[in-house]
Amino acid sequence: MLPTPPDLTLDQIMTRFATDEAARAYLEAVRWPEGPVCPHCGNADAARVYEIAANPAKKVRAGLRECKECGKQFTVTVGTIFEDSKIPLRKWLVAWYMLCSSKKGISALQMQRMLELGSYRSAWFMMHRIRFALREPAFTDKLGGGGGTVEADETYVGGRETNKPLAKRKRGQIGGVGKQVVFTLVERGGRARSFRVPNVTGKTLDPILRAHVSSDATLMTDEAGQYRNIGKEFAAHETVNHGKDEYVRGKAHSNTVEGYFSLFKRGLNGTFHHIGPQYLNQYLAEFDFRYNHRDISDGARTREGLKKVRGKRLMLHRAAPRP
């Protein structure tokens, strides 16, 4: 069993983990707390995995291991977002820490300057690899279980300033013409889950609510019509009428999810400026992750994020199949 990796601080990254060898050892401790695991066959028997001594003359890189079960070689980066990356691991570690600790995000251009990367493209792809790793592949539980409260709301991002929500209407879309629609569920005192959706009709939102909110939860929304029918499927459904300037009525409010949107939009306007529709879910995964781990230190949040790299290799371009 490898020693428990410490919570990172920026000072530790710049001193204790300032070399690629130290950064690799830290990643191994995070990924393999019980010892190395072969990414090819899943063998975790320490007696059946051995390390090959590094030898630059024979092009044997540090951290290389061979599995006696399948006969394949691997390092801690195989099958992760780090695989085949030319960026040193020590710089990857800094990038992870900065993204996980920056409340409103950090731009690829700033990351390029800080890490002295060769191009903006490298920094941009690097950041998207991290966001891709932070995305949850599937949710196995629901929010608000045990009688909790879940707030649901939508917001609009991007597009022209003249296309404010409800300013115009387009067939199949209520408000926000020319904008992207974000639908978020926030469990009071708990987690957030955000989704890019094509519109805010009941046909679109009902399946999300059924899949992600427990039936014994209290659903909190505004008085938008798309929530009226689905609200009957939960233990209770309370609303506030924003159209009449009602924002809080006892425990009925959607201020928690509005606070989430406020933070996301500050990141969008002040850090990223523009997010393409095809990448919006990546950014939402980043903000969801930080929100869901808001009660721990920056270092612990970084360590939790690094645990998610397994099986998350992201390719910028996929080779076309041979004819």
C-alpha cells in the first residue's frame, strides 16, 4: 500500500512536487492507494506486477511497469487524460490545482502564460481534458432523498444582449432566443447537477427531474408552467412568483440555485467570455465539481479530482477508419 498522498498546496507543488518524478509518485499514490493496477486487464496482485528500472539508453521511461497476467506494459498515465501528453506531469499538477481552487475558473490563456506552454492550443486542450475528467459518466443516486429539498431553475448564457430571456419567442423555445439554455438542480446543503438543454419545455425537463430528483423530495421552482405537472410527482412542490417580485416566502425560494448561476455567470463573463455550445457541458462539469466539493480545502478538492482521471482519455481528433 502506498502512503496516503497529502493535501496539496501551491507551495508544495512548487517545491516538494517540482520534478516530474515527484509528480508521478504523487499521482500513483492518488490513483493506486492499494498498489499498482494494470489498466489493460485489471490485475492488482502486487506479486504479478513489477517495475522496470528506468534506463534512458534503452528508452525505458520512469514508472514503467509490466503485468505478468497479460504481459503488457503500462505507467500511471495509461488510460487517463495524461496519456501521450507532451506536457510534463509537474505542470499538469499545477493546472489541476489552479482549476480546482479558482472559484470562477481560470482561462486557458492565463494557464499558458503561467506554465509557459508552447501554444494556446496546448493550454486549451489541457483544460478541456481536465474538465472531461471531472464529468460524471453516470449518476447512480438521486438528489433530495430522505425528504430533502431540491431547487430547479434554468438560465440563459451567450448570444446577443438584445436576446434577453422572454424578450423574443421562437417555436420550440421559450425565451432566450439565440442563447444557450442551462438547467440546474441544487440540493439544499448538498450537490448540484447542471445540464445543457435545447429548451425549457416540460417534454425536455420532466425526464431530467424524474431521473435526478427523489420522489420523496420537496421540489422548489418558480411559477413557470413547465413545472406544474411534474411537480405533482414529488412529495411537495412549492413555488415563488418572480413575476410579482416574490423571491422568498418562508422556506419557499430558489435562491440557492440562483446563487449557483451567479457564480457561473461571473466565471463566464469575467474569465471565459464565450463558451461554444459543444463545450458548455464541459464547463458545467467544472463548476458542478467545485460546488459539490466546496466544503473541503483546495488541496483535498484537487486530490478528489485526480481520482477521476481513470478511463477518461480524451482525443482532440480521432483518426478516420482505414478503408
